[in-house]
Amino acid sequence: MNPQDRLKALREAPADGWVAFSADESRVVAYGSTYEEAVSNAEGEGESDPLLVKIPNDWADLVLAH
């Protein structure tokens, strides 16, 4: 997955949740409102070792904090 597609996937993910990427980071495999739910959903999609990213409530808070 190229950086622009990854950024788009993160921006489109539900706020205050988790997004699971495939182990090779080539695609989004699942979402979840909790870490455990995202892992379970990823495993249900056949991904045994997902890369998980926490999505903030509001991206602007992170941008302004740095």
C-alpha cells in the first residue's frame, strides 16, 4: 500500500477505533472499536498477524499538539 492509500484508509477509519492492516501492510483487513475486536475481525479475515493502528477521536488534536 502506498503512503497516500494508507493515509486515506486511516482518515476513513471510524474515530476512536482500531484499523488492522495485513502483515505486509498491503491492505486493510478489518476495523474494530477495541483492540481485541480488531484482532478478532482480522483473524476472521484470515490475517493471523495484523498490524494494528489506533485511530484518534480527532486527527486535528494530534496535528496541533506536534
